[in-house]
Amino acid sequence: MKELNKYLQSHSSSEMHPAEIAKILKGLNDKDFSEAIKLVPKDLVGDVALALPDRYFDDVVENFNAEELSHAVSELESDDQLEFMQELEDVDEDKASEVFHKLDAEDKHEIAKLKKYDEDQAGAYMQLEVFTAKEDEIVQDVIKRFARLRKENELENVQNLFIVDSNNRLLYTVGLDDLLIFDFSKTIKENIEQSEESFEPKSARDTEDIKEVVNYFKEYDLSVMPVVNDEGILVGRITSDDIYDIINEHATEQMYNLAGVDDEAEEDEDVLKATKKRATWLGINLLTAIAASLVIGLFSETINSMVALAVLMPIVASMGGNAGTQSLTVVVRQLALGEISQTDAFRTIKKEVVISLMNGLLFAVVMGIIAWLWFHIPMLGVVIGLSMIINLLMAGFFGAMIPLLLKILGIDPAIGSTVILTTVTDVVGFFSFLALAKYILL
């Protein structure tokens, strides 16, 4: 509380950053948070609410009335307005409706326009605020207009000027640094024609998958990208800060999926909801564990006749599981980054199989010698060595194959991959080790 007061007193409103305020608020208990959030300048409440983790949003909403929340929304950029209103609807639909009706007509129109897009479409993430000019405009006039709009806070985070025709179709993209070295007395078109640089725009369609747009930013090292509709008309822009958020969300989602948990449930404060989601995957994992145990049961007599098998058996399954997880993690991440195409699948599988086979040979020798010295049974070393090679080979193959197959089927490669892989490595590991022991040692 004192830290927030000190921060607010030592910074002017233009110097305050929502992320810094959010960082201070996260360190407070519930009572102090309710008091401190009211001290935040009303113009920054919306930005601070979005900078906080989702679990704090309820507390923010409870401490402000509809009038105050509508003011907070009006101070946000269009894409953030949509995000704020969507979160508010999740918390309190009635209050969200009340806040929406208090907004001015322009804000309502922009939110409704963005809301029509699906959550995986580029249009759902774009800002409608863009700086445009016609190609026949004089550069000096464009710069004066930009300066005026910037002073009036009509534009923020502008890096590019978008050149459009009379129908608002996108023609060129000009960086502000390029604009400053243009001949101010000539038109934009004249400057572009005389320049040796290319100003052809790299744009995204508003209905395009946002994952493709993320790849554009990575591939072309962009800071902003214009968004057009099917007719080529400029409808908005996507900035790098939005792309960073999308990348982080996707990475978090995949990490949770690999662990068998739901990202939305984990961010929710409802313990029962998170418990239910986790229990689903734990239940599936229980069934796979039973399957592995059934395999062990087939060789109960073999295990009873040689205690050493029970001691060494978990090592084979564990090594296979870890090797498979390595392959799985690498392939899932490469798929997420767009580094693997469908035509490239064979190369990926081949690479993972070769790596796993090489490691299998290495650790087969190591574990074979250890088993021999440990139990003084030379052929036991051979058995566990052969089993190690088989299981690591299968782990590499299925660790690469499972996410690639899920991708082809249109399923997130991270969902369920670890459960399937664990079943494979456990069953193959136990079966190969015990079967080899039965026919070689007994």
C-alpha cells in the first residue's frame, strides 16, 4: 500500500506504467488490494486490470461502478477494449451490459466490429486505430497531421504510415523513419517512385489464422502488420506487443497440455473446476498404468523366479519414458514454431529415431555392465541391454510420431501426447524386458 502511494506520488500520470502498478498490486493482500486499486488513476484502471493476472479481474470489477468501468474502457485501444469487455462478461454479464451501454457510439461500434471475429482469426487481435494517408498527399502535410493527432492522443505506438487509395485499399507501408527522409515538398507517391527501397506492404487478412500472423512477425521481423479484408481494404493493424502476448499464451497452453492440465481452469480461482480437469487426465493415466500392470502380470512367474528382474524393470521403463519425452517436447515445440511441415515429417521422425537408437546403444552397454556386476549374471546384462535398445528406439519413434499424427488430425499436438507416450514406453519396456528374460534366462 505504502509502495503504491510512493510510486503514484513520485510519478506524473504520463510517466506511470500499468505494468509497474500491477506489480505492486500483486504483492498486496485482499484487503489492501481493494483499497489500493481505488488509488489508481481512473485513466489507467483499464490498462492495470489487463496487466494483472486474470484472477485479479473480479476484484477490480467489484471496486468500481459501471460509470467508472465505462470510463476505463474508453481510455483503452480498441483491441484492449474488446479484451476488457470479454473478461467483464465472464465475470458479470449484467454489469458488462451496463458498462457497454454507457460507452459512446464510436467505442460501441469498434467493440462490436472486433467481436464478430472468431478467437483464432487475426481480426480479433487487431487495433482499429491506424495512421493513413493518400498517395497524392504532400509529405509535409502528412507530418503536420500526424503531429496534431499525436498531441491529441488520438494515436499511440505508431511506427508505420499506411498509404491507401480513395477506396481505402492498402497500397504501401512507409516507416516513420523513411517518411522523415522524404522530400517534404513532394507527394508520397513521388517520393516512393524516386526511392530505391520497396514499400510493398506485407499484410494479413482479417480472417486469417492468428498463428500464421505470428509466423509472419517471426519470419519478417515485423513490429507492426496491417490487416486487410478480402477486398484489400485496410481495416486495422496488429502490433508486436499483441504478438508477444499470443506467443506467451500459446506456450503456456502447450506446457499445461503436456502436463495434462487445462490452462483456463488453472487460471480460474475455482478449485473444483481445476480439480475436475486434472482428475480427467489422472483417470486416463490410471487406465494406462493398469494396462502396463497387466503386462507385468503376464510374467509374474518369471519375476518370482528371479528377484533381479523386479529390481531392474523400472529402469527400462523410466529410460524409455524420458527419451520419449525428449523427442515429444522437441517435436511439439518445433510444430508450434512452424519449423516442421507435413512434407518434412519423415525427416523429423528419422532424426528422432536415430538419436534414440544411438542413446539406446550407449546406455545398453552401460546398463548391461552394471546389471552383470550387480547380480553376477552375464546374460542378465544382455537382456536389459537389448530391452533398453528396443524401448528407446520405440520411444524416439512414437515421441515424434504422436504429435505429428495429432497435427495431421487437426488436434493440438500437446493434448494427450504424454499419456499416449507413457503407455507405449511402459508397455514396450516391461514386455520386452520380461519376455527376453523369460526366453533367454529361464
